Amino acid sequence: PPGLYVVATPIGNLGDISLRALQTLAAADAVLAEDTRVTRTLLAHYGITTPLVSYHEHSNDAVRERMILRIREGQALALVSDAGTPLVSDPGYRLVEAAIAEGLRVVPLPGASAALAALVVSGLPTDRFFFEGFLPAKSGARRTRLAELASIPGTLVLYEAPHRLAESLADAAAVLGPRNAAVARELTKLYETVRRGALTDLAEAYAAEPQPKGEIVLLIAPATAATREAETRATVDGKLRDALRQ
Ligand code: SAM
């Protein structure tokens, strides 16, 4: 049936795709892909020959209108991203919004997402969590954002680029203190690793090591009474240091 199908694809291991997702991709009139080369490889692996159309973060209203028109005309369009679940730190939100505004059917095909995969092996509380996605690239803005996140009563889930991990850990340790944390790397892939420990220890360890390779999720536990006290102390020390510097 016509509609916009939001299809999750694997985050590494090609086996992590549902039977229904494969059927939907095969039956769709077109697959809207962030990077058509990446998606072509996935489809080829499963012998799927559905035509690919490029849809990425720079796609404009005109592109979206064309997609909406195709669905109106009775087509089934499947939206995928390079890896994991579309719309989660990936393009698609504006297209889903437009489809809903037009009264079209939007159907989820759930599957892999690095955020949940990392959360469940982090060893950190899973009853409540907050998905932040990527932190700002610059240290000042990053610390400001971390300070805003400090009082959230759940595990923080952050996506991070390998070349920024060490500095983000340092900023997080400075702002949030010695909370429990985990670095989940290359999930479902050959070099899958999860490192767990105090944020301050992880920051120290990664500062002393060569830059890690691959894809990374950083998870930080909510504050406890003990870490809250250390956080206040860190903030006061930081403010004092800044004041003395001026
Ligand atoms: N939509 C995707 C999802 O649902 O997970 C996320 C897309 S975002 C552009 C890419 C980021 O997700 C990476 O920089 C990394 O932080 C995280 N990521 C994706 N695959 C991963 C993996 N296999 N292991 C760890 N982190 C991963």
C-alpha cells in the first residue's frame, strides 16, 4: 500500500535487518537513501533491485514535494539512512513531518539503532535515558550543553566522532565529575568493545592513548549524591580557576 516506510538498516552486522524490512525494501517503488552507494551495497547483498533515489540532509522542499506527490499517486517509498534508524541523528524528520501534514501513511520498520544497542550493554541505568546525539564541536559550547544536561535524571546517550572523543570526555569529566560512564565502539562489528569506568578515569585513559578508530557511543550515568557533591566542587574549582585567570 502507498505510504512512507521508515526502514531501519544494520549498524554494522548485515544480519541485523528484519524480514519485514527486506520485504518492504524489495516491494517499494523506490528507496530514498542518504548515500545511494552505501544503500546499493546493502540491497545488493540481499538481491534487492528497487530503484534508489537520493535523499539527504541538504534535500530541499522541492525534493520533498516530489516524494509526497509520488506517494499521493499511490507509490510506496522506503526511507533508509546509511546505518541504523532514519531520523535518529540522520535525515528524514522533515519528510515525515511533510507526509503527516498531507495525511499520508507513515509506517515504521523498527530495527538497529546505535543508541539502544549501546545503552543495553553499557551497564548504566536503562530505566530512564536521554538521547542527546552529537555534542557541539567546540569546547565552550560543548561544556555549556553538558552543564544543561547535568540535572537530567537518566543515562545520557551521546554520539561522538573518534577524533573528538578524548576532548569530549575531558569536558564531560570537568563538568559532570566522576560519574559512571561507558564508551561503546564498533557495535555489532569485528572490533566491538565497551569500556566502562568513572568518567574522570576514562577521560584520563583516552587522553593518554592514540585516537580510537571507528564509531562511538558515549554513555554517562545520571548524578548520584556522591557525584553531585564532586560536581559542585569541580564547578566551584573551575569558576575559581577562571576568576583567577582573569
Ligand atoms: N541513525 C543512526 C542510528 O540509528 O544509530 C545514527 C547515525 S549517526 C550519523 C552516526 C553515529 O552513530 C556514529 O558517529 C556513532 O556515534 C553512532 N554509531 C553508528 N553505528 C555505530 C556502531 N556500530 N557502534 C557504535 N556507534 C555507532
